[in-house]
Amino acid sequence: MNDTPDAEGLPPSLRFLKGLVIVLTVTMIAGVITVVGVIVTRMPDASRAAPLLLPEAIILPAGTRAQAVTLGDDWIGVVTEDDRFLVFDRRTGTLRQDIAIAAP
């Protein structure tokens, strides 16, 4: 004997709940596809925005170690472990300015 009712034999509240679950499933699948599509189409744009003009090498003064690096339009900034900010020319890599960072 089969005690499971067929889909048409469900009470109206369960049929409504079944419909909501189906709509939620379809919405979630569409959302995941949309998010993946946006990530895939936007990621190549990020690689094109990478800086193209960099010097072959930047030589730090003797005894200094880099802690952080930042890029400007025509300069490269390096924060050193001995609390200095070194500004290098972006084309040639030569030191433009040496700024001491005052301790608070």
C-alpha cells in the first residue's frame, strides 16, 4: 500500500510552500550565475589597469629594508623600516627625495 500522496493531493499551504521553494531555487541559481559572470567579465579590466611603466630596478640606500611600496603618477614611494619615506623616479628608478617620518 502506498501512503504518499501525489502532487495534486497536497494541501494548498504545502503546494504554495513547494512553489516558493522552487522560485527560491531558481532565483539562487540565477544569482550565482550573475555573480560569476560579473567577476569573469570584470577581472580582465583589472589586469589592464596595472602600471606599465616601471624601472628595471630600484636600489635602496645601504642598510635600509622596504616595509611598504606605493605608486604615484611619476614616482614610486618606499617606506623603510627605519621610518623614512623614499621617493624614486618612476622612469629611471633614481632617488628623488628622502623624507624622515617623525615618531608620534
